[in-house]
Amino acid sequence: MAILVAADYAVIAVTLIISSGIGVYYWLTGGKQNSTEEYFMADRSMRAATIAIGLTVSYLSAVSLLGVSSENYVYGTQYAVINLSYGLATPFVAHLYMPVFFKLGTTSAFEWVDDLFGCYVRYSRNVKGAQTAIWWSWPLSSLMSLGLCFSGLAIYTKYRDCDPLQSGRINSYDQLMPLYVMDMLSAYPGVPGLFIAGIFSAGLSTISATVNSLAAVILEDFIKPLCRLRGTEITTTGSIITSKILAVAVGAGCIALAFIGHYLGGLLQAALTIFGVVGGPVFGMFTLGMFTRSANQRGAIIGLLISLVFSLWIGFGQPKPPIPNKVHVSSPNCGNATAFYDYQEPSHFEYQQRSSDSYFYLYRISYMWYCPLGSAISFLVGWIASWISNLKFGKESRELEPDLFVSILAKELRRKRLKNTNEVHRNGALDTIS
């Protein structure tokens, strides 16, 4: 059995030192992170190409490197269709959602919720550069995703006659990619280490983005408002120190969660389930606020809570039917042949039973549907609840900034505001004359 050699460990160590060195270099240069603007958003001085690469590597994490290839090995290439959704979503994100957040000019995106609905729900220099970065992140992400899909096909080509899981060489399909690298490239010292270093780097890119984002959200949406309630204001230096302490705390939490990761089943399914269950309702709430003028705080809260409860129910409710393998694998060369392999990794997502028709319908829905279902429910319930609330309690009288809405609604609101202003001036002039 092939193992890592000294050259592989040397490559891994050098990669980690370089990654750490980059952070130390930027800490010691520039403004030396004297403000949260520099610490979290690099003083908004990054170029579009840098941001596009950052978006790509933040999205395609170690979960993608290990999970996408195994997904294609086990279930076939239908996962590659997700790249079409990247293309469909990119123009909406770049030209509808992103300009709203950019014009807001705040560190936390949830400050938009505070400005629009109230306090209870709470990198580039210009919009054009940010839009360019988002557009470029689409082909980069698709290129990497398709490459991982092809690697899954390569793995299937090698192991289709001797499935590693059935033969006992691995304990989970998520270990397929490392096994393939060791089997194919262990004769070249340092190359397997480069792959392991790539997994570490992919994990670091996603974790660093997540840690900093969570630290920023906690600081801006919780700590600073609490300080204001007590009549104090946190200083710039205090904000930087607090941000770094929060980053360490969040990082420690991520490490703690890693120890329970093996209870969540396959990497890709677990990650997309969590993202869909939580992200879907939140996305629906943001869409409700940006695309409608009738939404209010009560409706947004009701829609978000109902959608969260529903998403958690279908995402983690039990029992769930097993997901059979769709791709034919056998093991005649392993001394234990089989015509069609239906092995299932035990996890809290799955529950063995012969017939899936006896399971509750919503438990049989693919985890790919959790996000769109949660978004739709959050939006529809929030809109209906806002409409009922406006009928019963009256519409809120406060005037909202047009920049809080998508460009189409923003233009209409500015036109109405200008018309009202002109009428007020005209009526004032008439009163003066009379």
C-alpha cells in the first residue's frame, strides 16, 4: 500500500508556510490592519481578477475536491448540470443583488435587513469592477467543477471492476480521490503531497472566508449594536482586536465541528443540505425585501421562521430512504463479485428500508431542492404575511432609500420622490404668490 514519503511532507509544509507567510506579509505592510475596512475588505482596493479568483476558491472548497469526484463515481455525471445553474444565476447576482449591497457600503450584508425591515431582523472600488468579478467567477468555477466531474469519471474507469469500498480499501466514498492519487502518482515523490497540500489550501480558502465573514457579522450586527444600547461606542482599535478574537473563536468552533463531521454522511450531501436548509430561507427574505415594496418587518420575520422550520424538517427529519447507486460497479477482480452494488454509508441522513415508496414524500426529495423550496416559501409566506399585516395595521409610514431595492424599483421610487418634491415646491410657490 502506497504511503506519503518525506518529499510529500516537505511539499505540504512549504505550502502551509507560504499560505501563512502571505497573511503575515500583508499584516506587516500597507495600513497594518488599523481599521475594520482594511481588515475585512482590503480598503476596497482589490482588482476584479483578484476578487474573481477569491470567489472561485472560496466556493470550491475541500468538500468540492473530495465530494464532487465521488458523486460522479457513485451516481453518474448528472451533477455536472449544476454548472448550467451557475450561468443562469450569474447575471441576476451581478446586476440585481450585488449593486444593492455595494451601494449600501457596509461590512455586513445583514445591515441591509436592518435598514429595510428594522433592527429586529437584522471589496472592489466600484460596482462595475464587482460585476466583472462575479462574471469571471462563473467560468472559473465551472472549469474547476467540470474538471472534478471528469476526475470522477477517471476514478470510475479505474475502479469499476474492483470497487474500493466493497473491497475494504476505504471506509467512505469521500476517500476515493486520495486513494486514486496514491495509486496513480505515488511513484512520483512529492506529487501526492502536492495533492494533499491542495486539499489543505482549498479548505483554508473557504474557512478563512467563512471565519472572517462570521467575525464581521458578529461584530457589526451584535457587538456594536449592544454597545450603542449601553451608550458606548467601540473604538477602531477595539474593533480590530475584537474581530481577531472572534475569528479565533469561530475557527475553534469549526475545528470542533470537524470532529462530528463523520456523522453527517457524504461530504457533498452534508454540505449542500446545511447550505440549502439555512441559506434558502435567508435568500428568500432578501429577495422579498429587494423586489417588493409591500414587504414589512412582521411579514419578513414570519416568512423566515416558517421557512426555516420547514427546511429543517425536510432536511433533517427521519426516517429517510436510502439513495441507491446509479452507476454499475462490480468486483470480479477482488474475489467478491456483485452485479449491482447498493452499499450505503450509515449516516443520520439515511435509514435503510427495502421500499422507498413507504417513506413520507418530502423525505424523498433530493437535497438539491432544499434551497429553492426554502427560498420560495420564505418569499411567498413573507409577502402574504406582509400584505395581511398592511391591511390590518396599516402600511409603515417611514420613507425608505431607493438604493435598498433592485435597480428597476429604485428608479421608480426616485421618479416618484422627484415628482412629489416638485409638487411640494410648486404648491409652496403658489401659496407664496397667493
